[in-house]
Amino acid sequence: MLRVAANSLTPTLMELGGKNPLLVFDDAKLPEALLAAIDGGFFNQGEACTAASRLLVQDNIYEEFTEELCAAVARLRVGDGADPATDVGPLVTRAQQQQVLNYLKIGVKEPASPPRRRCPMIHGWRPDSTSHQRY
């Protein structure tokens, strides 16, 4: 891609790793892109080194894609990792759980631009709950 851009003197920004983006363009087959987004973000509770950490969606399909993605996330079942009906199980260790909880705390403290659309919360256990109340 960079060679093609260079030949035409097209300004280019290349993604060189780091936060594993999943790119969705308007020529994508949305059901397949949605499946890739769900698998990329939630396979192994997102603990795989190849987990999609960011979704970059072309603006003209953003609303449709986000609506469908939010609906799909809301259908994920959080639960016992040994239960075949579970989509998202527990984190692998207590240390990993603490790391995720620390990231959540950082996210709350840091200023951020709000998403253009909010997804409903995944049904699951509250990370700060000892009584296992459902969201």
C-alpha cells in the first residue's frame, strides 16, 4: 500500500501495530464484519494478543454498523467458562482481573471523547460487586 501511495505522492498514514485495529469499510459484508468485530474483541475474553482493541468504521456506515454491533454485544452471555452456553467467561487469573480493573479506573479518570452512540451494557457481573448483582 505504501508503495502505491508513494508512486502517486498520496499522503499516507500507516498503522504499525500496537492496538490491533479492525477496519470496516462501506464495501464490507456487514454480517461478516460484525462477526469479526465480536470475535476479535471477545474471543478468549479479549485476552488474546491478537484481540481487536479498536474498531475503525467508515463514516457512512458507522451508525448502521454500531447499531448492529451494540445489539450483538447485548446478546453475549457472560458466565461460567465451562458452560457451553457462555460467550464470555472469566479472566484467566486474579492478576489479569486486577489489571483490567485498573484499566477501567484509568479510563474513568482520563478525559475522553464520548462515543457518538452508546452500546447497552453487556449483561454480566459487575466488576466491583461482591453480591454478583446483574447489570
